[in-house]
Amino acid sequence: MTSFMVPPTTHLSGDMSMVRVLNLRSVLRVLYGGGSHTITAIAAAAKISRPTVSQAISDLLEAGWIQSSSGQKDRVGRPAQRFEFRPAAGHVLGVDIGGHKVLVLVSDLSGEIVAEHRKTLRPTSSRVRRLSIMNQTISEALNAAGLSATDIMCAAIATPGVVGPEGKVAHAPAIPEWDGIDLGKHVYDRFGILTQVFNDMRMAALAEHWKGVARDTSDVVYVHVGRRMGTGLLVAGRPHAGGHGAAAEIGLWRGLPWAHAYERLLELAPKTLAERSADQGDAIRAIFDAAKAGDAAAQAGIDGFADLLVQGLAPVMVTIDPELVIIGGGISAAGEAIREPVRVRIERETAFPPAVVCSVMGDHSSAIGAVRSALDVAEERLFAGLTPTSKPS
């Protein structure tokens, strides 16, 4: 008996020669790519014989990785039997933990979100308290999905700060006691789930490339403007971290004058809104509405903020020559009213200006990016797992 990394309680058995393993991988790869396929079509795509495909189909059906799908009638006779990948054969977690919230998404292997759970956090919460809330949120998300930790192939966590190559948070001034934390080890020790950790802004950029406004774009600068400022880069369609995990961490550049620019902009909002942090989106909209109505102070505040924003982004844009700049975070609620002044200033400052757009993903972007990263790992583990772990007996 030879076992593989397959869904719980399922195993592939029999003659697991390398040839058979390679055939299994070839057939699964065709089906994993999506769609419903006949045995004939699979054989053509995988470049192996129909009898070999039939054997692989039998093995993969038994293991639970694939399923029969609705047949389409041939010109004459019965519908051809068709097969497709079974997304519910495995699941992943995407976690966004920051200063104000924990958001956990549970996804099947097609990227469909099957459960979501969130809890609010105090910015001053201790490390112990923050980790406890994250544990609760993960457990409740799994319960909502009808899953246990053993059903999860892997997880990815998005968090503020500089995340080093080894996955530890190296520097996170926005969260108390966060420096040095190993979130991946914490989740593995608590739930037994293989977990990777990434900077949240890079995950937000990845989410935009996967499901947002950057789907057809490879080189992207994502700038988050909200309770804190942050930037994430995509280079050739992949998050760029740099040697220390600090690439494009513009908040670390001590010479930039924009550290408190967003707070100063919020001060222009009506006091009843500006004092309620939960309503920062409403406060921002009120400022831009006032400028549209002719309020000179509001317009001057917006212009000054746009100046500082582009000043901070300029070195990044010159370095990677992006195709697209995405404005995310709370200020993205202003839409065209912030996009246009930023676009004008970027075009004024560079000979090759990128397009400028606003994110429409709200505060889900980092968690969605974490799901995408977890799915990439799950795919690697899926195909690597189709390898004998012991000699046939």
C-alpha cells in the first residue's frame, strides 16, 4: 500500500511506479486547469493513451480529487462521459491580521470563498490578546465552512510591517509587541496547518492582480491610504519583497513628510465624523463632497495631500516603471475625486506615466491576496504529493 497527500481517509494504492505517477500528474494537470473533459480529450491533452487515462481517472476518482460531470451528447448515441477537477477536495485559509481587525477567508481549490469570519481588534491590544482573537476567528471560520483544521491544505497570513524571508515579522511599528513574531509557527502549533506569512500590502497588490483592477497588468504599485500608509509592489505579476522584506516600505523613509498627511486631511471633515474612526470612509467622502461644492479649504487639503502622495511614490515609480498605480485603503472611497489629482501629478512628474485607478475590493484585499498565495502552495503540494511515500508492497 502506498499513500499520497490526498483528502482525508482517501489513498491511492497499487503499482505506484514512477511512470504511473507521471501519468496521474499529467491527467490531474489537465483537469486542474478547469473545465469538463472526455477521456479522449484528456488523452490528447496529456499525450498518453486512452487506457492509461482510464486507469488514472479511476485512481483519481477513488482518491476524491476529481468527479464525473454532466455529459454533452455526441452527434449519435449516449453522452460522452466527462470528468472535472473537484475543488472541494481541498481548502485553504487566507488571514488578514492588522491593527484593527482579523479577517479569515476559507476557500476551496478553485478560489471560491466558502466561509468568512471577522473580529475587531483594539489598536492597543497585546500580542497575547491579538493571537487569541486570531485563533478564535480561524476556528469560527472553519466551523462556518463545516471543516476542521485537518481539512486545510495550507494557509497564508497577511500582516502589517516588514516580513523577513524566513516569515517572521522584523519590524511592525503599527502593532504593539509584533516585532519578531512568528505567525506561521503559531498557527502550525495551534492548528497543525502549514502557514506562510507575508506583508499585507503585497498581498493586497496580488489580490488586485488576481481578482481586482490589475488582472491584465504585470508591474503594479499598490498604495494603501487609510489609518496608515503602505505600499506593495508587483513585478512580473509576483509580489516583490526585496532582500529584507522591506521593498517599497515608504513608511520607513524618514525623510518623507507624509507620515501624518492622511490625519491632517481628516481634520478637514466635520468634527462629528472625524472623531469617529469607524466612519473614516464617511469623513473622506464629506471632504471630497465639500471640495466639489466649492469649499476652498477642502480643495487645498486634497491638493496638498495629492502632492505628498505622489512625492512619496515617485522613487518607487522611477525604479520599477509600473504599468499601473492602484489607490487602495479608506481614501479609495473618494473614487475619481482622488484618482484624478494623483493622475495629473504623476503625468506631470514622469515621461512614462502609469495608469491610475482606485481599488474596489474594500478591506478584503489583503485576505484575498493571502488566499491566492495559499492556493499557489496548495497546488505545489498537490502535485508534489503524487509521489510514492513508500515502496509498493
